[in-house]
Amino acid sequence: MLINNQKSNHSVYFCKKKYFMEFITHTWHWSISGFIIGLVMLALIYFGRTFGMSTNLRSICSMTGIGKKVPFFDWDWKSQRWNLVVVAGAMIGGYVATHFLNDASNVAINPVTIEKLQKIGIDAPNSKLVPEAIFGNDVLQSPKKIFILILGGLLIGFGSRYAGGCTSGHAISGLSNFQLPSLKAVIGFFVGGLIMVNFIFPLIF
């Protein structure tokens, strides 16, 4: 009887462990992820903080002392040290999730989209978050793709500064504070993304 109980306990333990690992390694439902993000934003609002990733670029530039020559970077970056910790946590969390908590079924997009991308030489996700054709090591051998990545980075940097924040700052932090400029920025993000994917992207690749 004791042996049967031990076997039963082991079976329950392994079932719970298997369920837990499946829950951790697979994508979460939007309601769970959204609820957690909402809790984070409530905590930031309570402590009087404003979240945003692009702000850290300004902080890092200010840390180099360039603020002596460029007034825009002459500010108290130490007041944003907590935001730098958020970036470090995002990098560490991303590494752990990609290398230890990843599952091939996590990245699943419409088969029609995959077919259209393959026609312009972009591979299917196959559990990758970004396509190798654009972000793989082979890109470094193509001057055209290097130029596209550099130009894209410059446009992102200019756009986030011109809009007063990036997607995380406006779409998550700004909208949660009911800021009208953030709503306008988010609408612009979506419109720009649609134009890029449907019209400009096929011309580039």
C-alpha cells in the first residue's frame, strides 16, 4: 500500500512538473501577460515613475559626458538608474527565455504570410523570433542588408526622439496615463508598420 502511494505521489509530482514547464515554455494568453504588464504600470504610477526603453539611450549617452557639448544629453541621468536596471532585466530575461524556456510552437504565424515571405527570400520562423535572412550572421556579408539595418536603426532612433518616446514608452506607459500624444504616436506606429510591410518591404527585398 505504501509503495502504491509513493508511486501515486511521484506521478502527481511529474504531472505537475510537466504542466508547469509547458506553461513556462509556451506563450501565455494575452489576458495573463496584459494583466501582469498592467500591474507593473500601476506600480510605476504609484511610485511616480515613467517607463520607456528609449530613455535609456539618452541616459547612456549622458554617462559618457557628452552633455558638455550637446545640451540634450546634459541632464541628471542618475535619476533614471532604475530604468537602466529594467533594461538589464529585459536583456537577461530575454536570454533566459530564448535559450532555456523556448519552444518551437511559440512562433506561429499565418501560413499565407509564411508563403508570401518565402517568395521574397525570407525564411519561416521555425521557433526563431526574427528571420535569419534579415538578422542572421550572413547579413554581414551583404552591403545592401548592412545599409538597410543601419538606416533602419537611424530612423528608429530619430523617430523615438522626435515622437518623445518609443513603442514601450507610448503604447504601455503613455496610454496607461491617458496621454493623447501617446495615442497619436501609437496610431502612427501601426499606420507606419502597415505601410512598411505591405508596400515598402516587398520593394526592398
